[in-house]
Amino acid sequence: MLTLSDTVDFVIHGPPGSAPPVLAQALLKAVTQSHADPRTWSTIPKGDDPGVDAMNLLITRAGDPNCLSTCTPVFIQAPLLRGMTLTHRQLTPLARLVSDSFFLVVRADSAFQTAADFVAGIAGRTTRTGGYFKGGINHLLGLSIADGARADVEFVVVPSEPAVWTAMIEGRIDWGCGVAAEILPHVEAGTLRVIAALSARRSEAFPDIPTLAEAGVPVTFHLWRGLMGPPDLAQDDQARWHAIIDTMRQSEAWQAYLARNGQADAFLPGQAFRDFLDGEWDWYERHLGMAGLLPA
């Protein structure tokens, strides 16, 4: 059994400009503020191949109580889409942290001024949206919105999640779906504009923005974000992580992160998170299969 060291290796599974590094920085601040863990935390960027690079690192650290990674549904999507033998079931799900809302975004000078303009404007024509892989959440949401609005959509594949917003600013795609952590810098810079929330009710992050359902297209989606550990973690080490996470989430720093990004606390530790992920696996397997995207 490996023992505690003075340093934690905190793996970040998304590239700069995406949401995982934003969560990671907020979590680091919250751990420090709450004194949840006396160890020194160092970050390890593993976002070149989101999810896959992080999983490949974790699998080499079996039983190590000094290593953990951010995680999102890409830990499920990538293994399904690529037919990988490595899945979350070989790792140690530590905790689901938050539920994150998506927003419909256009360029600041888009003719789509409102959600109603958007729904009416895309009906019966082809518009472009984008994401960094087919079968990703951007793709599935794009298909759902186009279906609800009786429209056609061209899905443009870009190199990374941050590249979606570059493509929109440059006019290579017409609209996109993203979370607050990804779009806020561009909204605040005046280059992008939020026109709808993809949730059942309006978000605290953009309280004046209507839901897409208010415009007649009831597409909603919430993305979970959590933490994943390496394989074969001892029960005592898992319990220690659960306590650290539970302590840090009470901090003002963490609450401020949730409020700014329009996220809801969705803490689910240990076995409950593992059971939740098994349900998520079934959901993504079914929907990716329906889209014809699973390997033969």
C-alpha cells in the first residue's frame, strides 16, 4: 500500500480555455481557504486528448492516495466512441461535484438577437454549429436543437473545445452550446452573446436570458463534473478524499465559483458516484448508438 506524501498530483483533463481548468483553480483555492488538506497540490495538465490522457495517467498510479483528476462525461464518451478497454470502471470514482448548465451562444453581431429569432431563423435551413468530436455533448445538443426547431445542422469539427468559440468569432460556425466557464471570457469581452439557457429554468449566471423552452424548443441538458482517482484505492484513502472534498465545498471560494458559473452543488461521493456513472454509461451508449457513432 502506498503512503501519503507531502504533495498531491492534481490532473486537469481539459485544455486551457476549457471548463476543467476553471474548476481546478476554484477547487485549489477552496482547499487552501478551508484548510481541507495540508499537502501541497501541484497541477498536471493532461488536456491534449481530453479524458483519455488523464485516464492513461491514472491507470499507472494504482493505489496512490496522492493523485486525482478532474472528470466529466468524456471519461465515458471517449471509451464508447473508440472502443477502449480502459474505462472508469477500472479507476476509482471519488465524487461528483456539480451540475453544470449549457447555454446557446452566437457571435455578438449575429442576426439572432433573441431565442425566438434563433428558432424562427434556423427553421427550414442549414446552419453550422461545432465541437471537438462527433458524439460529444456539443454534437448531441446540436442535433437535438435542430430536430426541435425542424432545421438542418452542419456539425463542424474543431481541434478543441476553446476552438469552438474561435470558430464562432471568425464566422466559421453560426451558433454553439457551452457552459459559463467557457463562454464568460468571450461574453465579457463583447465578442459572443448568450441568447438562451438549455435548462428547465433561467440561470443565476445569466438571469435575464430566457430558456430555449420559452422559445418553443424544450431542449435541456446538465453536465456533471467530478473527481476521479487511480485504481485500487484503499477504503481509508477514499474516505479521506471524501472528507477533503466535503470540507472544501463548504468554503466561500467554492460557493463563489458555483455562483459565477451558474452551477448547482451535486455532491455524490464514493459508491453513489460509481453507481451514477454506470447509469450514465448506459445513457451515452444508447444515445451514441442511436446516432450511429459507436464502433461496429
